Amino acid sequence: MRATTGGRAGPGGSALLVLLIGQAMANIDLAIVNLAAPAISTDLDVGSSELTLMVTSYALCSAVLLAPAARLGEHHGVRRVYLWGLALFTLASLACGLATGTGVLIAGRCVQGAATALMTSQVLVGIHRWFTGSGRARALGWNAVTLSGGAALGQVLGGTIVSADLLGTGWRAVFLLNGPIGVLVLLMGVALLPHDRPDPADAPAGRRDNDVPGTVLLAAATLAVLIPLSLERPDWIWVLLAAAVPLAAQLVRTERRVIARGGRPALDLRPLAAPIVRWSLAAYAGTTLAYIAMLYLLSLHLQRELGLPAWQAGLVPLGWVLAFGLAGPVLGRSPRSVARLLPFAGCVLLTAAYALAPVVPAGTGTAVWPLTAVLCVGGFGLGLTHTSLLNVLTTAVPPRYAATLSGTVNTLSTVVGVTGVALFGAAYPWLGRSSWAGPAMAWTLTCAGLAVITALCALAALRAVAAAPGDEGATAADGAVVSGGAGAVGGTEVSGGTGTSGGAAAADPGADGLPGPGNTGAATGPATAVFTTKEPPGRATPSAD
């Protein structure tokens, strides 16, 4: 996909600003609506089940559509799909703000979730395609700042907007304010986003290029996991969770057949052949699960066990969120030798924070600040981990797989987040009620479980770093990427030790577009999978495995 940017080599900070404003709007909206839920329940006389559905429908619709939305950006351009999503999000917000009943409100939330998928899925795709080298690292750092800042701002604005009762609108202002903001950002997007378009070679060949069975299976498998873990449920709904396994297996078989016949799969599995991608995704997923679970456990522990008022309980994790954003710019300013170790260092800080959380003194008033300080350490560690891992992934995966990477990361984050809340949210009260544990031990054991998960993530991060090239790795020829590395220049990289320099090809593609044997440079470690942007879509990516 090419981007025309008025004669410049690529888009500047203005395009990134537009993308990140949309990301912030989605994050702020989720946090604000959660805090506005009690006021909505009182005004519309909404029951607990309907209120739960209003909150979860947004996340469910977003999660199901993240991967297909990323593919839309690949086919129609990041600019076009992002602006579609932003316009739809603005209209859905107005519908929610004017809703007079729960049916309209829930429907509006579903449309909001779908629009969020269209919008946020393009952020990582745009960064992947439009930025390279240190510019990409800085862009990912600002993305981390936006993610944390949006969540923090949502925490602060939620109660403030509802309590202010702007023009007598009450909770409706939470949605209605998205109207003028959305229109302003739309105008900015039309003026500032580059007119990207698919390369002719990557354009859809016809209707057979649309992987409808794969898209349906991906959505079904995602819902089979999320619905039982998200909603108030009867016992029979757990059948859905069991069905997720055969659905996922059938998805893999279907996508392999699509790739074999030269089509475009809904979820391209070829990038997962590279060890660096698998280990990076494992570390990213584990740290995300622990983080989302910790936020949920904190709300229970601070209010039920420590007796903090709701407003103070909401401020305690604010330090975590802000520290997450502070870690973002570290990657762009770090030497390459240091940046390679940031995923591991971040996981170590996370592990230490979870291990110390039940140990430090905590109570009402100022006695809660030691715990807040520990959480700041954890937030900084999570920021280091996520920003550096995304840099590893966007460097290791060629731009032709940008949509696959975006859909995989975003969908995986949603699924593991819901899973973490379900597992630890059930374990904490069960341990608290048990005769052998009790509330204090429940907090200790659940934090210990989170520490074990992040310690395993640290090992996964080390494996990802081990699969990356050393500092002496050089830039490969344009259009070819060896996925064993984390430090590309200009979006390309080579695996192993000594590559080529001065623009010479490190992997010489053969006549079929695939790397020829013996052309990957002098590797100093195990061979890794090689991706090339010129490979025929029907050819499977070779793997060392």
C-alpha cells in the first residue's frame, strides 16, 4: 500500500495526531460510560442484566470486528476506513445520547463498538505502514501515551461530566460531547491523513478473494470465548466456551486452504511461523491479561477490604495508567542495544510490582500511597513492555501483513483481558470466602498468581530477544524482511549476525519470489522464518520449525 503525501516521503506528526485522537476517543468513551452506568441505570430504570449488556456489547462488537476491520484498511486504505469508523462512531454516540429506552441505547453501543473496531484497527496499521526505524519507535511511544492518557482522562471525566449535568443533560452529555469533537477530528482527518491506496499487486482479484468462511469462523470463535466470560449467564452458556476449541481448529484449517489456493485469509497465519512473533505475542498477551485482571482486583480490594470511598479507589490506579504513558517515549530515545532488552526489563518491573503489592502497607487515607507507588512501578514496566514488544512485532512483520498484525494484537488483547477478569475475578471472592484463606490471603495469592504470569512473560520476552539479530545486523534489500529481528532500518531487517550493508540484499529471492537457500547472511543463531513482500500469496512462508 502506498501513501501519497504531497511530495513528502511519508506522513508526518499531523497524520499520527489524527489517528491517536481517534484512539483516545475510544478509550475515553469506554472509561466514561463505565462510570456513568449507575446514572444511566437510575434514569432509564435499567436492570442489572441490561446494564451489563450495555457495557459489554461495546467490547463484544469491537472484538469481533477488529480483524476484519484491519483487512478493510488493507483493501481500501487506512485513511478511508479510519474516517468511516470515525463518522460512524460520531453518529452512534449521538444516537446513544438521544436514546429514550434501553433497546436504542444497547443498539447504539453495538454500533459504537463496530465503529471503534474500524477506527482503532487502523492506528497500528498506519504506524506500521507510514513510519519506519526511529520514527516508528517514537510513534509507538506516543501511542502508549495516548492509551494511558485516554484511560486516565476517562477516569477523571466520567464522574465530572455526569455530576456537572451540562445543560440538564446528565449522563447523556457523555455521548453527546462526541458529536462536535468527532466532526472536528473528521475535518482534520480529511485535511491531514495521506491518500493511501492499495498496490495493484495487492488489490483483490475477485469475489473468491473475500474469505467469508474464515471471517465467520473467526467471529464465532471470538464470541464463543467472550460471551460466557462477559455476561451474566446460565450454566448452559458454558457450552459456548467448549465450542471455541473446534471452531478455532476449523478456522486454522480453513485459513490454510485459503492460503494454499492463493486467496486472502481473514486471519493470515504465516507471520506466526516466526519464533520472534510467537514469543512476542505470548509476552504481550500474558502481560495484558495480568494488567486487566489487576485493575479489576484493585477495585474490589480497595473498596471492600480497605474501605476506600469510590472516588479515592478510582484515583489509586491512576498512577499506574500515567506511568504507563511515561514509559512510551523511552523506546525512541534508547540506544538499540538497550531497546532490545526493554521487553524483559518491563516484565521484571511488572513481576516486582505484583509481588510487592500485597506486602506494602495499605489502608485508608495517606496509608494507601505505598501501594500507589508500587503500582506506578508496574505501570512503567507495562509501558516499557508493550511499547517495545509492538516495536519488535512491527519490525519483524513486513508491511504486507500489517492488517494481520493489527487484528491479531487487538483481538488477542480483548480476549485475554476478558479471560483475566473472569479467572481472577472468580478466584478472589472464592478465596476470600474460604475458611483456610480469607480476604487478606486472597489478595496475596491472586497477586502472586499475576507475578507468576509476568515472570513467564519475562522468559518469553527473552526468547523473543534471542530470536532478534544483534546490533551488527544490517538492513536487507527493500521489500524483503527476515522476521527474526527487532531492529530494522526503514522497515526491513535481516536475521542472525552479519548481514549486508549499503542496500545490498541479504536474502536473494529465487525465481518464485521466495528466499533462496544459503542467502540469509552468516547467521549466528538458529534460522528463523523469512517473509518477503514479493512472495506469491499462495505460497506458505518457510519456517525453521
